[in-house]
Amino acid sequence: MRIGEKIEEAPDRPVKMEKSCGAVVFTRTENGIEYLLIKSREGVWGFPKGHVEPGETERETATREILEETGISVKFLEGFRTEDEYPISRKDGRERVKRVVFFLAEYEDQTFWPQAEEISEICLAEYDEAMDGAADFIKNYEPFSEIRNSLISLNETAEGSMFVDFKGETADGKP
């Protein structure tokens, strides 16, 4: 290329894909089902999730991220997995597509230990409060209604029979 020559625009580059996994975490209280919400240091409310590390399964990522961000251990609802994709703009100005996989998970009687570097608050909220609190995060997130419907049907099933641990085994140890 010589001085003064027109520079051609670079051909379209493939959009980089990022993948995160997490869960809509809930517990049963005297008020009914309550959802765990986290508030990032940037001020955004949402559900625990994070980037997949090399060699991890989706559930391993979700388990690690929930533990890192909240300090709690969970049991996953067997057979529930939802996925969403949306565009994001990174600080470097480049557009990316983020794929987020969410599971549904329950915890019982544990103390929260927020990850100070990333999380400023953790709270429990009933469905309507969770929808309001995480409005920016879930405003276009249709699967949250599917998650709520799963929780309603969960109340009608035998407790414990629908959960698996992060290794993919059911509560009674069967794969």
C-alpha cells in the first residue's frame, strides 16, 4: 500500500460469540417461592451466571458461578434448560453475541456470601418483585415465564424427585 491509496474496508468479520451459564435460583419460604437476585457492581440486577471455562459442562459452569457469586450450593431441576441469545457491545466497541444458558435450581437454608469483586447485593424476591427488580435484565427474556410455570408445577410434584446435582445424578444417585 502506498501513501494516498484508498484503504479498503475490512471484510465483515464473524461476530464473536460469548457463552455464559447460570440459573434462576429459588427457595421455599413461609411466603412461598422466592427468587435469588444479585446486583452487579455496575448496578444491574439479575440471576447468577458467568462465562464457561475450557473443559466445563454447562451445569458445572452454573454450579461454579452460583457458588462463586453467592456462596451457596444448589440442586438443579431435572430436565429444565433454557437458552437465549442477544447482542452486546463491549467496552472495546466491538459487537458480540452472548448466548446464555439458564437452569432452574433450588437451595435450602444457607447464608449468602457475595463475591465482593463482582456482586454488591443479594436478595430474595417473590415473582412480581423479581420481575420488577431484574427488569433491565429480563425485559426481553421470555424464558422467565417458562421458569415460573415450571415452579408452579413443581409444587404439585413430589419434593426431591425432580432434582439433580451438578454431576448429573438424581437426588437418589441414579444418572
